[in-house]
Amino acid sequence: MSKRNTAFYLMTIPAVLLFFAFHTFPAIQGVYYSLTNWNGFSPTYEFVGFKNYVNIFKDENVLNAYIFTFKYAVLTTILVNALSLIIALGLNAKIKFRNFFRAVYFLPNILSILIVGFIFNYIFGHVIPDVAEKMGIEFLKSNILGNENLAWIGIVIVAVWQSVAFNTILYLAGLQTIPSDLYEAASLDGATKWKEFWTITFPLIAPFFTINMVLAMKNNMNVFDHVVAMTGGGPGRATESIAVLIYQGGFTGGEFAYQSANAVIFLFIIVVLTFIQLKFLQKREMEM
Amino acid sequence: MKNKTNWAVTVPIALGSLLILFPLYLAIAVALKSPEELANSILGLPKEFHLENFMRAIEMTNFFQAFQNSAFVTVIAVVFTILTNSMVAYAIARNMDKTFFKSLYYYLISAMFIPFPLIMLPIVKETSALGMNNLFGLSVLYIVYGLSLNIFIYVGYIRSIPRELEEAAIVDGASAWGVFWKVIFPLLSPMNATVGILTCLWAWNDFMLPLIILNDPEMATLPLKQYIFQGQFSTDYNTAFASYLLALSPLVIVYLFAQKWVISGVTKGAIK
């Protein structure tokens, strides 16, 4: 029997060591470097305590990155979940060519975000202004990605276009777990479609809603590819996300230690955010 | 009464699907046009197919090499993720009553909350110090980083497999390894498909890890290649779009033939 136990340990230990070496160890290193003044390439560095952390809180670029990332993540998460739920309801109805449409709506999920970003870059830069020119729509004539106040909306649009695919499939799976006799009972009672949605559908897919909101928010907070493909963080620093700031400052700005401190703070924010979301959404699930 | 087509829903769904298809139509149209044609009409159908755009894109970006790089990383990542992650999950799932395995489970799952930017800077130093700043190293990272989610997917499934199936093999004298490979692994096929599809989509389309890990442009994977060539494409949109389409096409072609399978695979992973 102990031979079996040894086998179980042998099955897991190498994987765990590798996981520790390539995931946990660099994370610990990140925390360690955040207490130093290392620029990433010089042979020596010194301990500076919490100096980096103090400076992060005074850094306008960091604040700016958090503001962009938050407003981007909140709007994208809400739009993606609302649209996905609507599309899933549509795909779950008795429609023509259902499998074809399901395949179309899922398609963006298999495409590289970076390349999708490049394609949309062209749409915002050339197609929309071209069409707006012909139709005389003034405010769409210029590239919104070049506008400091609107560029972030462009990134939200691409993110929504892409991630609706995955979330729709999740909601669709959720909808298919609802037994159809519940709807039959409701329609006998003369419930409207609207009422049916809020009293049967939504409460029953609430767990899917919770998990979708939490995962989407966490993924959206880490936005990187979209920004690199579409604006590179610009114009100015208008669309610089936290991941982009850490990447650029850490690798090319000589701020290895400083951006590590930023990343540690980011970790805390993600954990707190996830915790609050779970608490809040699970409480709602209970109430329904 | 319930079998009538609901046109009030079909129409908006059809219109919505045009929003999904439009960027792809545009990409194909631009890739097939000549620069003059594009200047005259951005949205129109191409009058003739300028396939030389694709030839130029292949030559310019060295497409076949990038394709090979992406294929190498994706195949290694998928095969070894399935073989190793399922085994780790099996050992965990069958020993959840032991502290070691239980803590292991929570350790791997909670790692999902660590945002990648925290690891990003140190992992670059680490991989280059170990000589892993290459395609092999990249594949290893996908296999290792996938553990968190995959363990979650596999463990749930393995716990639903009745132990009686294993006990029969144990009575016949099979070792834990034998039980796993001969009894459990074949039963995991649906989850292996799910994990394989998710890993494939991730490794093929990922941009961030290749960007930070690979420093030799010869090793660039397809998305990274598009990024590197962004400056050289500059205003040559026809070549650029031909290149994008070439990079997107392998997975799209697979998807056209296996979409049902891909969607159900992803769904099964998601609702676990």
C-alpha cells in the first residue's frame, strides 16, 4: 500500500516544484525587489525599505493607469455580461440557423487579441472616418483612438467584441440547465416574458452570473494586448493600463524595483476586489 | 405551438452576427485589394484577387518560420499539458483526505489570483539565466502556468469517476501508475479534449509571454511577428492584412471543421 502512496507523491512533486520555481518564486522575488532600488540591469542595488511604495502613492502616472484600468474594466465587464446574456437568450430561443449563429458568435474567441486589435485600429483610423466623411457625420470624422478623452472607449469596443464570445457560451450553458417545465408553468400562470426572465431565468443562472462577473473583472484588470495593439498607451498616457505601465517602466524605464512595488499593490487590489465581488454577488444570489 | 421559428429573435441575432463578421470581411477584402483599389473604396468587394499581397506577406515576415514556431510551442504545450496535468490532478483528487494533497490543491488554485504583472519582471531574468528564453522555455511556461486552471477542471471530473473501476485493476495487481494510464486516463478523454482546446487557443494566440520571453526575432511566434512587423507594414495595409489573415487562418480553418467540438469543449471547461 505504501508503494501506491509513493507513486502519488511522485506524480505530484515534480509538477509542484516546477510550479513553485516558475510561478511562486518569481512572485516572491517581485516582492523582494520591491523593497530595493534595482533598475533591472546594474550589478548592485540597495535596500530602500518601503520607499518605492510611498512614491507609488505620489506618482501621477500610476494613479492615471489605475483610473484608466478601472474605468475600462468596469465598463467592459458590465457591457460584456449584459450583451452576452442577451445574446445567449437569443441563441437559446427557437431561431433559424441556431448552430450557425452560435458558431459565428463564438468565432472571436479563437482569434488573437493582438491581431483583432490591429484590424480594429484600421477600422477606427480609416473605415469609420471614411464613412463619416461620406455621410457628413461630424464627430466621427477623426480617429477616436487619437482623442485623449475617447481612446479608451475604442479599447472597450474591441474588448467587448472579443469577450462576448466566451461569455455567451457560458450563459448559454447556464440557460440549458433550466428545466423547460418551469417556463411552461409560468406561461400557464400568464407571466410576461419580462417577468419570466426576472423570476425564473435570472435567479437560476445567478451562479453563472457571479462567476462570469468575477472572472471578467479580473481578466479585464490585466488588460495588455488590446492596449499594445491599438494605442500603445496613448495618446499621451490616456490609455496606459497597469500591466502596460509595469511592462514599460520595468523593462525599458529602469524601474524594475519600483514597478515591482506597483505590481505588489496591484495584487492586493485584485484580491480585495475579487473578495468584495464574491461577497456582494453571492449575497444577491441568496436573496433571490 | 412551440416549434414555430421565432423571427422576432432571429432577425436581431442575424443583425448582431453581422457586427461579428464585419471586421473579418474587412480584413479579407483589404488583403485581396491593390493599394489603388483600397484608396478608391475601403468597404467594397475586391474586383480581382491580388494574391501577390499574400506572397509579399509570406516573404516579408518569413511566415513559414513563424508558423513553425507557433506550431512547435502549441503542440508541445498541448501534449505535455494533457499528459502531466491530468496525472497531477489524479493524485490530488484521490488523496483529498490527506493534508499534503489538499493544501496542494488550494495552493495551485489560489495562484490564479496572482496577477501576471507581478511575475512578469522576475520571470524574464529567471528564464534568461536558465537559458530558457527560447521556444522550449516558452512551452514549459504554458505547461506549468496551465496547472492552476487545469487542476480545477480535472479534479472535479475525476472525483465523479467511481473508485470501483480502479479497485478492480488494483486487485489484478496494477500499480498506481498502471491504474492511471490504463483505467483513468482513457476515461478522461472529454476533459483532455477540453484542456487541449483551451491550451491550444492560449498558446497559439498568446502575445505577452512570447513578447517578454523570446528575444531572438527568428523565434517569434505568429502574433509576436505581426507586432514586430507593425512598423515595417506602416501604410501598406494590403500586405499587413494579408499577413494578419495568414496568422489567423490555421485556427480558423480548424474551427470551421470542428466548431461543434471546440464549443462543447470550452463549455465543459467553463461550467466545471
